[in-house]
Amino acid sequence: MSPILITFYFLAAITLATAFLTIYSKNPIHSAIYLVLCFFSIAGHYLLFNAQFLAIVHIIVYSGAIMVLFLFTIMLMNLNKEDEVHKPRITRLGAIVVFILTSIVLVTIFINSKTIMGDYDTSGEDFQSIKKLGNVLLNEYMVPFEFASILLLVAMIGVVLLSKKEKTEKK
Amino acid sequence: MNNILNEIGIENYIFLSVLLFCIGVFGVLYRRNAIIVFMSIEIMLNAVNLLFVAFSTYHQDAEGQVFVFFSMAVAAAEVAVGLAILVSVFRNLGSIDIDNLKNLKG
Amino acid sequence: METNLALLLLLSPFVGFLFNVFFGKKVSRTVSGAIGTLTVIVSFLLSICFFAQLNQNGKPFEISLFDWISVHNFKLDFGILLDQLSLLWLLFVTGIGSLIHLYSISYMHDDENMHKFFAYLNLFVFFMITLVVGNNLLVMFIGWEGVGLCSYLLIGFWYKNQDYNDAAKKAFIMNRVGDLGFLIGMFVIAALFSTLNYTELKTAIGHGGANAVMLGLAALCLFIGATGKSAQLPLYTWLPDAMAGPTPVSALIHAATMVTAGIFMVTRMNFLFDLTPEIQNIIAVVGALTALIAASIGLLQNDIKKVLAYSTVSQLGLMFLALGFGAYNVAVFHVITHAFFKACLFLGSGSVIHGLHGEQDMRNMGGLRKAMPITFWTMMISTLAIAGIFPFAGFWSKDEILMVAFEHNKVLYVIASIASIMTAFYMFRLMYLTFFREFRGTEEQKHHLHESPSLITIPLIVLAILAVIGGAINLPGSAWLNHFLEPILAAKHEEHALGTHEFMLMGIALAGAIVGILWANAKYIKQGFVPKADAEITGFNKTIYNKYYVDELYTFLIVNPINGLANFFRTTLEPALGKVVYSLGTAANGLATQGKKLQNGNIGLYLFAFVIGVCAIITYLFITHIAQ
Amino acid sequence: MNTLIAISGLGVFCLIAEIFNLRKLLVPVAVLGLVAILGLTVSEFHTPNTFYNNMIVVDKFSVAFSSLFIVLTIFLVALSGDFYKDHPSKLSDFLAIKIFLLAGAVAMVSFGNLSMFFLGIEVLSISLYVLAASRRLDIKSNEAGMKYFLLGSFASGIILFGICLIYGATGYFDIAEIKDLSSGAGIPVWFPIGITLMIIGMLFKIAAAPFHFWAPDVYEGSPTMTTATMSTLVKVVAMATLYKVLSGMTTSLTLTFEMVIVVISILSMTVGNIMALRQNNVKRMLAFSGISHAGFMLMAILSLSTAAGTLLYYTAAYALAGIASFAVIIYVTRNKDNEDTLNFNGLGKTHPLLAAVLTASLLSMAGIPIFAGFFAKFMLFSQTIQAGYLVVVIAGVVNSIISIGYYFKLILAMYTKEAAEEKQAVPFVYYFVAVTAILLNILMGLYPSLVINLLN
Amino acid sequence: MDVTTILLLLLMGSIATFLAGDKLASKVALLFSLGALGLSLYLLNSLNQGANISFTGSWIDYPKVALAFKADGLAMAMVLLTTALTPLIILSSLGNPFNNSKNFYALVLFMSFAMTGTFLAADGLLYYIFWELALIPIYFIALIWGNGDAEDRKKAVLKFFIYTLGGSLFMLIAFAYLYSKAGSFLLEDLYKLDLSATEECWIFLAFFLAYAIKIPIIPFHTWQAKVYQKAPTVGTMLLSGIMLKMGLYSVIRWQLPIAPHAAKEYMPILIGLSIAGVIYGSIVALRQKDLKKLLAYSSLAHVGLIAAGCYTLTQDGLSGAVAQMIAHGFVIVGLFFAAEIIYRRYETRTIADMGGIRSLTPKFTSMFMILVLASVALPGTYNFVGEFTVLYSLSQANIWYAVLGGTTIILGAYYMLKMFQNVMLGETNAKAFADVTTTEAITLVAIIAFLLFFGLYPKPITDLVAPSIKEILTIINN
């Protein structure tokens, strides 16, 4: 067992465990915290792949922006209570069964698929430095990049639309 | 530079992603708090992102990582819109329990 | 020229019909009646012309007017054939028809719809002529159905009475049963010989070679047709009911002409029947049984016209008996004599009814001899004729039938003889109850009793004369009729030489008739018996009085089941069938109702369905894939 | 490519117009702009080309469908003016979102790279989430938005997972490369799973059973204008994309995969039609009808190589009929708080023309000849028979029969019931949109070759 | 000049009627329908002189659908039936005030247009389109202008629509399948097609379903009586007089030549069903209380016999069937009109409420009587010619078919005369009965004159139809 493998297993365990706890915690705040942890462990995976830029972006976007939004909303709604009523037992049981089934099905398929043995490509070329990424993103992927801005614009207009109060509206 | 997959193996990452994805699915099914359901969906997206990066390394190709950026943008946009909807639901309904959203049926 | 004359002969009554339909209401009743009568007389005169011509050169006259229906293996034209048989029929149809038209002018004079009556009568004569003169079976069928229609119209002439309408409907429908047989018979013949033309058929059948079973079927079917029109077992029940129509109608259609169409048809197709002895046997038996049963019912009927009706059925039975033995000429002979005396009897009874203002029940008559002498005497003559008293017409013809029967089948001979004795009895019963002893009706009726006007009595007298001398056309020995008909009959019939044998049979027949008369005399003159009221009749008499309950039997066996079936279909099966279709819709709706429950608005459920769908698809696609 | 740029520009213009208080001009300018863009798009029909490293592929397929989308958007935008007249301050937002939605749609049918596809579908989806929830004080609208959002982002996750697996299997996002590799022997099983997951995501978007549950609820809860968009434009977009994904990335479908399509197709038709039978809400009924139409459209997948023209025809026929009917529905229900069939009572007497248009569009959807819906169904049937799937066709026919049941319910209501209210003046735009759409539909029915030949 | 002119004229008539406004609508419609009649007579004349009045043009390239109209004797006979009955039907409706009469008459003409198209079309899909098009106007005619309880009517009419449409959709599948084999919808190409036995069977059955519902053959008739009862009389006339014939005509034109072997194989079942329809229809008619329903069931019985004739696959069967179609078309229109005449005066269709009319209106009685007699196929009416030929063809196939089918002449007489007796005869009705108006009389007289003339001289029609039937039979027997 190489240290890298041990690190992987450790990180993987944290990822899965915190993900599970996110769902399992009754208090939404706890869930959010676990989720942040989960994101951090995923960032750890990225680091393992030597994708530092991505790891940083991931932490900034997810842990920094998205999770803050989540927490903010939770606070706003005053949801930091463990008062959630559970779904009916049958539903929960069903969810568990479906979860197990899905996992088994997918895992079985991937286990049975042609496994890749031996060496992986190691061209040695740089493929994930910031420079390279920037090149790819702004040359080849220029159009999607621009289009992503439209996506964000739509999201922005949308959110404004959803929360804008009109003069004519009462209340 | 050594390929990290030589030591871990792509399968392990696939399994990890699949399991994480499945946990996300499980969360969507298991919880009735809309915000947790959102989080579960975020977990699903992250599972995929992780796999993208793994495949990117596997192919020694930057495109996978570029795609992760788009996926993050999408996730951010979705969360923004989703939370906006959530807030307006909360304001009208006083609850974000998705099992209470049963006005439309039949 | 001949063609035009033949057409005129055919169409003249039709012109009368058209006139009466369109203008009848505008002209006076007498004019309308006169025109109706004249058109028939024209036909009669033309018939005589043609008859004379035929007698001269012996050649039948046949023309084809136009193509009518064509099917794949042959064409049917609308053609006229005037040969011995059709001319013979034409003569007495138009002849007696003219007389009855004449009679009707007076008889129907008080009816507001007299023009219609004459229109129908003319139409009837037209169809009857069509029936007779057609040169193929299909043209005969037009006439056949046409006279059925007129019969329907005339029986239901007083349409305000639903009972009469029922009788008319019954007549039409029972005739239609026979018509179906006729049609099927035609189909079989057409399939076998690819033609329906008499002349061609005669040649074709003469060549032989046709399947005997099919021939038998054809003959049987045609005979079924005949039983309908000529009121034989088992389709005779309409005829007594048909007496609902005005009396001239009964005389013309239901005694003298239309009901003899069956005999005409069988005679027409004699070449066919000759080849099918089994069917001939059936005809003979049916004829004999009809004669007996109808006669026995006639014994106890109280309605004067009903008695005559059953008598007609019985006499027709005798004719069929003769047909069954292949003695077509004998049957035809009886048709003619019967037409004379039966028309006379009906018209006489009409005169009586006229005199009594519609009274038909003999229990309320009696002693009319004084008041209506002409009617009495003419009817008496005809009664003697029908009873078979020497030397009246009926004696000769009936005797011939009995002789033929005796020759072929002793049992049927006995049956026929019994029927004859009964005939003599009930006819004299009728005479005694109507004309003898004292009047049993109301005072008012008695006050108005009178002899009918001359327009009524003249036809009576003419017919009575014919009933006396009618036998002359085929006296044993001279046998003009037999010779005349020879060309159209396939098989030769040997003459009855007048031997002791024959004289003995004549004697027996005469004696039988006299026995019947004496029996009636004993019962109704000596004992002064008057039939009881309906309710008091009991026992077997009641069965007979109620016509053996045959009508009830038919109602029970055929009409009720059909109506029951109709009710069942209408109330049960139809809605059920409809429901089958609806139930598909209901099922879909039911599914929808269940489906609505599934669509319960719960996002969790939707997600479940989603995930399960994904799982199922993936599993199906890849687990199987891996298993390979 | 020009189309996409122009559409985005138009969207931005709408936003800017708000700043300069040009509200009154908005709708006409947007319509005119869209018409111009339509011309621009059509002009590219005979010049297939690829842009920016194969990100955008302009071929006959994409041009034809893009044009259809633009036409539909023109109608929808035209109707928006009246529909949003009570929300003047939001009009520009609505219009911009609609136009961006169109941009997403165009990206979805002209993508050459999966990133464009993914972004396109997300632009489309997010716009729809917003539109569905846009009546912010209406709890039904909130619920609809919520439901659509939750299920939609779940589906996005699945699509993303699919894309990821495809990338893992091939190493490319470029569909031309993927197609080349797809027939290779060494391709891992990830690839078919990836395709399948993507298809499942698209099946969700077209609301095929069993991924259809959201549709009725969302259609019912959303503002009618949004429902119109969803049931016409979005359904058509999703279907075209589904077709493009399959035909663009695979050379041929396996038999088992076709079986899956067969089952889903039959299931969708049946579920949609049967459920529609007992609906009183018109929007809900049309949602179920849309589900069944999705089932019909899926038949096109079964003859993948030849069905592009037929699919275009079917989608155009369906969408035009949908536009025509929604124009009437929007008018009839604009001042009502529900969309019950009761509102349509006596429409035949009060507004004969609108009633006639609605009748015609329903007949078209039911597949009655001379309307385009008939030919659409017939050609699909015919093609599917040629592909050897008689079973689907029989199911389709049985379902067509069932569908009469609910389409005619509405027709019956219009012509046999007594109207509850008096005749009112109808804004011209409703007549214009409804009549134009149905005339286009009938024109397509009279000359099917016009459309079919485009892609054959 | 070719037959498309008739179609165009009718279509233009429909539009013109719609534009003419409520007041003029009926007159414009009458004018155009008469024009169509004149035109079809003119074209018939050219056809008889050997001119080619068929038309073929292209329409859709893919799938290949042609605008092909084949006008042979058979088609022209049916077109004439349509164009002759349409003015009569319009004429008959003049006494009824209709709301929105422009829509009403436009729909009538449109239906006439669609039915004419059905008879003429020589391309499968084109034919199918016309076939379906005919359904829509009658649906609305029955729905909007029908009578009786609205809910009941809606149900009945919807059932009719769904049922017939459902049946014909299976025909559409058959066409699609045939197209996949032949690559064309043209009649000739479909005739030439060589199908395996199983294929033929399925295609035959698909066609059969469509036609059996339309004709209708039992047990697919359940829509009929209710719709006839509920539809306005004009609709009933269109349905019974012409539309049913579409099914029968299609049997001859499409079903039999395309799948002849299947037709031969199923012949006993088909004839059996048809004859069962004859008997069943007659028996159900016996106890009907509603005049229109009774006529509906009588129609069921009659078309059963026609269908039986068609399925004998013989020259006689087919030509008899055509004759009977035409005859039945006229007589049933006449009878329904008679029912309508009574309804106009007594506002009832229940037989029990009638009776005793005869003495009030002798003219009408006579005409009604003649129609009744024609309906029971009295010799001398055209119905007899048809019925005789059909029964003859049945007897050639099997004598029992003829015997069982022939029961119609007994049962038919039974229920028709019973109806006539209950409606017209009996004690004079207390309610006044206005005598028939001129238009009413013209309509009835025209129908009667037609039936009587061709009853005595059917040759023109027979000669017109015979060559086409021979041609079809040649195809069937090869």
C-alpha cells in the first residue's frame, strides 16, 4: 500500500462519510457543515491529481460561495432546528433499498466492464497547469465560455425576476 | 511526472464517484427538507466533477477539467435560482418541506 | 299490331289505376267506377281476340319488350307470352274481373274512398295479368308480389280498423313466406339452366341431365311459393282473415283469381314437377289434408264469409290434390268452375251483407229467401255446383279430381271424398241458416230487407249461369279443355273413357254430396238448430270453431318467439353490445382514476419513479449485456 | 453560429431597453428581431459549416429546427405583450429570459461539442425554472417551479454523469470524434451507459414515461404563458436534441436499446392518453397529451437514420397546433383563477373563430386529416412499420383512438354547453397568433412535402 | 374536364355557403349541389362517350402520395348517388329552421365533397384522408344540430366518432404497411402487390374493422341506432344514404382486390356475419318504439345484405350490391324524410304517438307507402333489382345463404308494414296534419320516380357499373 493509496482511501472515506452525514443529520446547519467538509475532501482528491487550480476554484466556488448561500438561506429561514418530520417509514425504507440497488447495479456493471490493467498514459506533457487550462478554455472552449456567461446572466435575471417586488403588487 | 492513477486505479475513482453519486440520489429520495435535497443534488454534481477530473488525468487531457468549470458555473447558477425559488416558496408556505407541496396533483 | 294489342291488354287496367289515383277524387264515384270497369272490359275483349286467334292458328304469341335484370349467366327480359294456359287464365280473370267491377260500382257506392277501391282493383287486375302473361318466372314474380300488394291494400281497405290492418299485414307477410320459397326456387332453376324463360326451360329440362335433388329442391321451393299464394297448409291461415276486405275483393282476389296463382304456377312448370314425383306426392298429400282440414273448420263457422273462405281453401286443396297426381288439366278445370261458382257465392253473400247493412253472422240471418230471391237462387245454384250435384259445373270438375285420386291413391281419395261430403254439408248449412226459416236479426234490419240493385244481381245471374254450364268445357267425352291444354302439358294424359268404373265413382260422389245435404237438412231445417253463441261452444266443437287453434299455434311457435327475441335483442343484447364498446371507455376511465391517485403531487414519489426508471433501464441494458 | 450570436444580442437588447424605458417598443422590436434572425438562419440552410473548433455545427438539421424554434418563439413573444401587461416592470425580464431560452434551444440542436449541449440545456432549464415560478405570489406557481427545479436539476445531474462517462470512454467532448470512436471495438462499457444516461435525461425533458410525473403538475401550476412555452417549444427542443444526441454520437442502436425505446414509447402514449381522460384542467390535460405525443415522437428514434424529416414535421405540426390552442387558452383563461374546461363552455357561440381554431388544433393533435397532425402521425407510423416495429404502431393507433376522448371533451364543451359570460372583444394578437399558427399547420397538411423534403 | 371539377365545385360551394350568410345559405348550397349534379351528369356523359375523366397529379414526394382520382363506372355511379342525394337532402331540409344555417349547409356540402372524394380517390392515402374528412362534418352536424337530450347525444355522437375513427385507423396501419411493400399508394400498385397469405389476412382484417364499423356489420353496429336517432334528419340522411355506402364501396374498391385470397378464405364468416346482421337488424327493428331507430335498424339489415353480396366475390354479388347501395341510398333518404315530415307536424318520433294520419293526408300516405314498399323490395322498384341480384349471387354461393338472407323479405315486410300501420293507419288522428308542401313533395316524388324508373329499367346503371366490376373481379381472381 503506497502512501498515495492510503491517502486516497482516507480521503475517500471522509468524502463518503461526510456526504452520508450531510444527508443523515437532522439539523440543516450540521448538514451544511458536513457538506463543506465533503467539499474539502473532494478538493483533497483534486490535489491528489495535482490539479491545484481546480482544487482552489472548487473550494472558492463551493465552500466559499455555494455553501455560504446555503447557510445564509438556512439562517434566513431559521431552520437550525431538528424539527423535520421524517418521511413515512416505507418511503425511507424504499429510499434505502433504491440506494443499495442503484449502487449494486452501477458497481456491478463497472466491475464487470473491461478493467484497465497496467500502465496508464503518462505522456509527461503538461495538461493541467493554469496556463494550459487557460489556453484550452479561452481558445478551444471560447464559445462555451461565453455561453456560460449567458447562463449566469439568465440565472441572475431569473433571481431578480423571482424576488423583484412590483409596484402594483400588494403585500 | 507520474500518473497518479498508476497507483490508485481509475476503477477506484469510478467506484468512489458512483457511490458518492448514489449517496446524492439517496439523499434526494430520503429527505423532505428541500434544502437538504439541494445539497444532495450538489453532492451528485460533485461526484461527477470528481470523475471528470479523474478521467481528465486518465486521458491526460485538459478538456475534462475545463468541463468541470462549466459544471461549477451551472451548479452555481442552479443554486442561485433554486434558492430563490425556495425562498419564495418559504415565504408563501412557511415551510420548505417538499412533502407539503401537494397542491398540484391528479 | 299484336304487340300493341298485347300491351294494351296488359296496360289497360293500369291506365284505369292511374286515372283513379290521380283523378278519381275529382270525378263522381260512378264515373270512376265506370272507368275502372271499362279498362278491365277492354282487357277482357282483347283476351277474347287473342283467344280466338290462338284457337285459329294454335301458335302462342311471345314477345320480349326490353331487357330487365341481367346476372352473370343470363339476361332476363320483360316479355309477354300468350299461350293456351295464359289466355285461359286471362279470360276468366278479366271476365270475372269485369263482372266484379260492375258489381262493385253499386256495392261500394256509399264509400267515400270508392275511387281508391277501383284504383286498387285495377292495379290488381294489372298485376294479375302481368302474373299470367309473363314469359318468364321473374315477370310472374312481379305479378305475384304485385297481387300480394293489392291484396294487402284491399284487405286493409277500411284502414281505420286496426283488426283489418292486422289481417292485411298477415296476408302480406304469409305470402312473403311463400315468395321467399318462390325466389329460392327461381334461383335454383336459374343456377341449373341459366334461364327463367318458360319455353327455354321446357326445352332445357326436357334434355334432362339435371341433378334430381336440385330439381326436387326447385320444385319444392316453388310449391312453397304456391302454398303461400294459394292458401295451402301450412300457410292457409291468412285467407279466412282476408275476408276483412270488402266482399267484391273476397270474390275477385280471394276466391276466383289470385289464390289460383299457385295452381297456375305449378301448371306452368308442369314439366318440372313431372320430373319430381316425390314433390308431387307432397303436393297431393298437402292438398288432400288442406281440403279436409279446411272443410272441417268450415263445418262450424258462423261468419258467412268465413265459411266461404274455408270452402275456398278446401277447394284449392282439392285442386292441389289433382296437381299432385299430375292431372293439371283437371286442376285447371276445377279452377275455372270454382271461379264461377265461388265468385257467385261470394257476390251473393255480399249481396246478403249489403242487404243486412254489414251483418255477417249467420246466426242473425235466416229467411232471406223471400226478401232476396235473385240472390237466393243464384247462390242456391252455386251451392249445388260446389256440393257437386249433377249436372252443375262443380260436379264434373270435382268428380274428375276424385277419379284421379282414386286411380292413384285410395287413402287420399277417401280423404277427398270426406271433404266433399263436408262441403256439401256446410254449404247447405250456410244456405239453410241464411235463407230458410224465419229472420233472426233485429227488427230494424228486417224492415230494411230488400233485394240488391241490378248492378249487383246481373253479375250474380251471369255467374250462376256459368256455374250451371261451366262444366261443359270439359265434359267426359268431349274434353275440350284437355285438348286445348295439350300443347303446354309435357306429359300426355289419357282420356277417361266413360266406363262403369267411372260411373260408379260419379255415383258415389253424388251420393256423398246428397248425404251431406240431407244431414244439413236434418239438422238445420228439421231440428231447427241454430248455432250457439261463442261462449257456449264446448269440447271438440270448440276446437274446430277456433280453427284448431292454428293461429294461436303459429303465434305461439313463431310470432311470439320472434317478438320475444326482438324484445330480448332490443332490451338486453343491444345495450349489452353497446356496453361492450362503452366498457372499453369505462375501463380507460377507471385506469385514469387509478392513475390520478398515483400522480399524488409528491415530489418524492416522482423522484422514486425517476430513479427506478433509470435503474430498470440500466439493468435491462447492461446486466444482460454483461451476462453474455 | 450567427443565429446564436444574434439571439444573444437580442436578449441583451431587451435588458438594455428596460434601462432606456423602451417598454412599448419591446414586443414589436423583439418580434421583428426574431423575424430577422429567422431570415438569417434560413439563409444558412444551404451552407453547412462548423464554427469555433466544432463547437457549433450548422447543418440542415440544426437550421431547420432552429428556424422552427424561432418561429415558435415569435408566436410566444407576440403573445407575451398582452399576457404580461399587468407586470410592465417585468416585461423586459420575461422577454429576455425567453430569448435566452431560445439561445439555449438553438445551442442544443446545433452543438458540436458536449459542453455546448450541456450549457444549452442548462440555459433552457434555468430559464424555465424561473418562468415556471415567475408568479411569485401564487403558491401553485411556486410549487410548480420547485418541482420542476428539483426534478430538473436531478436530471441535469444524470445528464452530466452521462457526459462524464462518455468523456471517460472516449476522451473527447467533440461529437464527431465520439461518433468515430463509438463504433470502435475497444470502447469501454462506460460509453453506452453514458449515452443511456444522457438519453434518460432528455427523456425527462420531453416528459416520457416513467420520467413524466413532473409535467402535469408543472404545466398546471405554471403561468399559462410558460405552459405554452414548455409544451410547444421546450418539448420540441428536447425531442430534437434527443434525436441529435443519438444520431450524432452513435452509428447504430442496439436491439436492446431499441426495445427500451419501444417500451418507453408505448408506455408514454398509454399513460399520457389514459391519464388525460379524466382531467378537468385544460393545461393538465394538454400536459398529458404532450406526454403521449412524446411517446409518438420517440417512434422516430426507431428509424434513426431516416426519420429527421419526419421528426421535424411531427414536431412542427404538434408545436403549431399547440401554439394555436394555447393562444386560445391564454385568452380564455386570462382573467380566471383556474383553467377548467368549464371556462370553454359556449365558446363556439361567443367566439366562433377562436373556437374553430381550438377545434382545428385539437383535431390536428388527434391526427385527423387534412391537418398536419395526421400526416405527422402517418409518416411516423409508416416509417416505424418499415423499421419493423408494428407493435408500436398498433399501440399508437389504439392511443390515437383514446386521445379523441379527451380532445373532444373540450370541443364538446365549446359547442354544446351554454356560455357563462358575454362576448368580449379579443385583442388582435390572439387572433393573429392563433389563426396564423393553425393556417401554417393546415398548409403543412396540404403540402407536407414543403417540410418533409427539407431534411431528406 | 375531369372529375376534380366536381370536387372543386363542392368545396367552393361549401366555402360560398359559409360566406353567403344565414339567409342565403340554403339557396346557395342547393344551387351548388345542383351544379355538382349537373356536372357529374355531364362527366358521366363524357365517360360514356369514352372520354377519360380521371385525374392524376403529384402531391407529396415523400411518402409518395399522388392526387389520383379514378373515375370509372363504379366510382361515377357512387358519385352520382352522392351528387343526386345531396340536393335532395338540402331540399328536404328547407322546411327546418336551423341556427347558424351557413355553418350547417357549409358542413353538408363539405361532407358531400369529402364523400365524393372518397369515392373517386385512387390513391390510398388520399382516399383515407377523404374518408376521415367525411367524419368531421357529420360529427358536428349531429352534435350541434341534433335532437334529443344533449348529454345523451354527446355520448352517442362521440362514441360514433371514436368508434369509426378507431376502426379506420387500423386501415391506416394497413395502408402504411402496404406502402412499405409497394412504395406507393396508387391503387394499381397496391393491386399488383404480391402479399403472403398471413400478410393478406392481417391487411384484410384491418380493412374489415374499418369497414365493418362504418357499414356497419354486426356486432360493430352499436353506434348506429343512437346516432341516427340523435342526429338531425339531414345528418341521418347523409349518414345512411351515402356514408354507409362509403364502407361498402370501399370493400369493393379496396379491400377485396388488395386482399383477395383472404377474402376467399374468410368468405363464409364474412357472409355469415353479414347475413346475421340482416336477421338481427330485422328482428330488432320489430320492436322499436322510435321511428328513426326503427329505420336505423332496417338500414342495418339492408346493408348487411349488401355486404353479403360484396363478399360473394361474384359479378352478380358485386353488381347487385352496387344496385342495392344506390337503391337503399334513395329509399332510406326518402323514409327518413317521411319521418321528418311527420316530426315537423307532430314533433314526435315515437311511433305510439302517431297513427291515423292516412285519412288526413292521402298524398303523403301514398308516397310513404311506396317508399315502404320499395324498402321491402317489391318488384318494380329498384330495390328489388338489387335484392334479387344479391340474393341470387348468395344462392350461387350456397343456397342457405339465400334462404337466410331472404328472410329479410319476410321480416322486412313485417316490421315495415307494422310500422306503417302504426304510424299511418287506424282511427283518424285528432291532431291536424298539414298536407305536404311543394318542396317536400318534390323531394319525395323525385326519389320515388328514381326508384320506380330504375326498378323497371335498371340497364343504364348496370351497364355503367359492369365493366368496372369485371375489372375488379379479374384482379380478384388472378
